Amino acid sequence: MQLEQKVAVITGAASGFGEGIARRYAAEGARVVVVDLNDQLGSKVAGEIGGAYIHADVANRDDVRRMIQTAVDEHERLDVMVNNAGVTHVNRPMLEVKEEEFDRIFNVNVKSIYLAALEAVPVMRAQGGGCIINTASTAGLRPRPGLAWYNASKGAVITMTKSMAVELGPDNIRVNALCPVAGDTPLLPSFLGANTREAFQATVPLGRLSTAEDVAKAALWLASAEADFITGVALEIDGGRCV
């Protein structure tokens, strides 16, 4: 059990990568708080893994405060904060993306990490350390046309991760980012747009998209004692896509 008795809050955990991380963490002994806006799926995941479910908008300060406080109230600590919730716009020319779409992308993908830090970092400092994992993307490392503003948001996540790692290192708080290539998640159709799955897969040297299990294994390692000297890393989980 690599995470036995560790307390983890995972946002966007009702489906996709977040669900995969929640299930893997629970299997490794963690006490997991599942956070999402989809109450039906979120409650289902939490029930199946023996965790707690919290309905929260990660771009809302009050909701974020409540999700962190729930973890502390129920378990008296917070060891791992996984900022996984994310949204995108449909693959299309950048000037066709509406302003409200742009704002939502940056609120959910970027501002949420700031808000989570405001609430989680004081808890981690008081207990002597912790681990923060931010879900970025290969889009932030090797951007392609059609997803300009999503790419930019994930580039911001990577820079935030490195900045946080440097500043929080003295507090024994490690901060790393996951950079998966596109996978079978609810966002996949938006990523592909008019492109075919087969055409995208052909750009990945290992010949397939990522899976929730791929990302969960990386998130497990980063949260475990095996990675206790790893911080500020943007870990590519991409089958060679970024080479």
C-alpha cells in the first residue's frame, strides 16, 4: 500500500483521468475525497472506493474552501491535492472561440489551482508538508493549431507548477504536473474536432492514446514516497508524442 492512510482530494474525479486517479489511490490505501459537479457519477465513484463525495465548482472560492475543510474535518489532514478538473473549447480556429469560453477555460484550468493553493497550502504547512499534483497536458508543451486557448491554459499550469515547487520547497511541499496526451475522456471529441482518432493516434510513437490507468500510475508515483525528491516536474505521459 503506497498511500496507506494518506488523505487525498481529487477534483474532476467523477470520470476520466480523475476517476482513474481516485480509484488507484483508494486501492493503494488512501482516503479519497472525490470532487466534481456531476453528482450522480461523483457519488458513484466515491461509493465504490469508500471515499467521500463533494459537489464543488473549482473556480469558486467558497466551494474550494469547503472541499478542503471537508477533508480536514473528516481526516484531520491533507496529504495530496490533485488539481485535475479541466475544460476545453472545441478544436477550431482561435478567433472563433467566444470570450465566455476563454474565461471558463482559464477559470477552471488555471484559477482553480490558485484557489486550491490558498486553502490547501496552509494546511500542508501546518502539518509539515504535502504533495500537490496539477493535471496539465502535452498541449502545454507541444501546442498544435485549433486548441490555442486550451494550450495556453495548460502552459500556464506548467509554469505555475514550477513556480509553486520553488516557493513551497522549503515547506516540504512538493508540486508536480502530469502532462498526458489525449485519452478516452469526455473531452476527447472536443480535442479532435474534425480530426479522426486514427489520424491523431498516428502522431503518437507508441501508437495509441493515453488511458486513465496510464495517468493514475504516474499520479500514484508522484504522490508516493518513491518520488520524495521529485518536485517541479512536468511529467510527459504521452507515448512519445512530445519527442
